[in-house]
Amino acid sequence: MAETTVRDSAATSRASYAPLALSPVPRWLTVLTWLTPVALIGAQAYFVMASAPDRDMGHLQKIMYVHVPAAWNAFLAFLWVFIQSVRYLWKRDERADLQAAAGAEVGAVLTGLTLLLGSIWGRPTWGVWWTWDARLTSTAVLFLVYVGYLALRGLTDDPERRARWSAAVGILGALNVPIVYMSVKWWRTLHQMQSAPSTLDPTYTMGLRANAFAFLFMLIVFVAYRYRGLLAERVMERQLDDAALTRRSR
Amino acid sequence: MNGMVVNSWPYVIAAYAVTWAVILGYTIRLIQMTRHHDASRSHSVSNS
């Protein structure tokens, strides 16, 4: 694949208008792209079949292998948004803004999945699809914040303003993550304590770890490809801007 | 917990079906997006 590079014109010498380049897909990403479905299918199939039913929950326990990894990796995605948003505000590097946007989109998808899986688990366990429990409500707020983040990006065509607004929302939204995580300790409502290797029966910890890593691979692959897509869009936007500037200067 | 769930398999199957629907749906979106960008780039290269 040929490398596409767009350099800024003299008329647009803002810091965020540093050169952007879309390089070929790196080897590690190709390897991880093929490894991810193998890890996901392998970990889910093995542990769903092999794990014994829980004394209280029965086979519903198997939902934990997707619900908890989806939640953890959504948190990681929002941590990525936080880091990249801070990096953007500090360095004014447009690639950091695009990385944050990629993380926010994948994080929102994983949070939506977490809510859906929690609902499917909650119906037979609690008798309701939804309740205004502290964990559920704070997770729904987190989801809405990042849906709002993505909507906000569509509100302006100015890339610098879009990046600045997004960074502010990205940082504020990520501050909600510790609230979601601690909600089961701070407000003891319906949701049980965090499912983690330290709080689980040892029978289930290996399955949870394996599935969490499979989801982590998926998160990295999704964010990397989404970032490449956003970068390609931005490179094309700049080509159009440069072409318009050239026409105007003639 | 509200006691042992008698038939939990339909919920387990629904959970995994939803998980894979989301994973595959998002994967398809990324593939379509990548193809679109590749096509646009080759178009702009051939025009230049």
C-alpha cells in the first residue's frame, strides 16, 4: 500500500495542522487481527462448556464470561480516551484526538453490550430487565456521555474546535469510570460486588481471565482500525481543504 | 440472588447471540469503512 502524506500549506500553519500520514497496516496488527477471533471463540467455547453451573445462578454464571470482560474493556477504552484527550490538549497533536475518538466509539459499543448483557442476566436473576440500581444507572450515564461525545464531533466542521470540545468531554466522561466501578461499594443497591479474580470462586477465575484477554485483543484491533479510518477521513478532508486553498490563491 | 434459576440456558444463548451480533456488526462496519477509504484513496491517486 502506498503511503499517503498530506502536508499543510503555508496559509494553515496552526499547531494541529502538522503533517498526517496513513502508513500500511503494521505486522503486529495483522497478527492480532487473526489471533482475536481465535482467542474469542476458543475462550468462550471452552469455558462455557467446561465451567460447572453455579450453586445459586446455575448456567447464568456463564454470562459473566462476556459481561465482565466487556465492562472492563470499556473502562480501558475510556482510559485511552482520557490519556489521548490530555495528550491532545497538551501537545495539540491531531492524531491524539483521532485516537481518543476511536477509543470513545469502541468504548461506547462495549458499554452498550455490557448494558444489554446485564439486562439479559438481570431478568432471570432479579426478575426485571432494568432497575435504577446505582451500578446500572451510572453505567447508563457513562454510555450516554460517550454517545454524546460522538454526537458532539459531528456538530462542527472545524477540526481544532472539534478536537478541543471532544477532549474536554472525553476527560470529564472518563472521570465517571471510577464512580461506575465503585458504585457497588458506595451505594449498596441490587448489583452484587465486582466480579474479579479476588471475589470469585477459583473455578471461574481462569475463564474470566482468558475471556478478558480475548476482549482486550478485540479492543486493540477495533481501536486500531477505527483510528486508521478516522485518520484516512482526516487526510482526505485536508486534501480537499488544500485543493480549495490552492484554487482561492490562484 | 433470588434462588436457583430453573432453565437458564435460553438467557445464556441470548447473551452470547447478542455478544456476537455486536462483535460481527461492528467488524462489518469497520471492514466497509476500510474498503470505502481504500476506494476513495485509489480514486484520488488516479485523479492526481
